[in-house]
Amino acid sequence: MSSGAIYDVIIDLRQNSSTYCQWLTVELNAKNHKMLYIPGGLAHGFQTLENDTVVFYQMSEFYHPECARGVRWDDSAFKIKWPLFERIMSKKDISYPDFKEMKG
């Protein structure tokens, strides 16, 4: 993290996992210098906690938009507790279907 802070949420979407559909959070910020590695089968999203937050983000493969999938930030399947009420999101992030619909 170059500057600022984020609340990062990781969700286990591996159907055979003992922690399937469970999530955990980590605060990453410029002071604690923490980093995350998120393996395949897990999803993640984040909320910035400070203005002017800069995130350094890497992926293991080249990005292919047609392959991108996601879960909604407020999906009742997960009941994630986000720290801040104010949210600015892309149309793509808002448009994801319910997780239960995706599995069906």
C-alpha cells in the first residue's frame, strides 16, 4: 500500500472447502505495510478508508474482461459488514447477480 488504507474482504468460494462462503477481513494501510495473496477460488473486494488511497494490485494472469466474475458487495449469502456507509462503485460491481442465482 503506497498511501491510505483499505478494508479488504476475502470470501471462500471453493465448494469443497470447510470455510465455503465464509469471509475474513484485513486492513491494509501505508503504516502496517501488510500485503495479501489471494489464491484461486477465493474472491475479494475492498473499501477505501482514507482519501487519496493508492492500491498496488497484481494478478497471476493477464486480465480478460470477458472472464471476469464477481459477487455483489451486499449479497445476503455473505452478510459482509462494511465499515463505511459511503460507497462509490462501478456499474459492473453493482450489477452482479445474487450468489445463489450464479450457483444455480
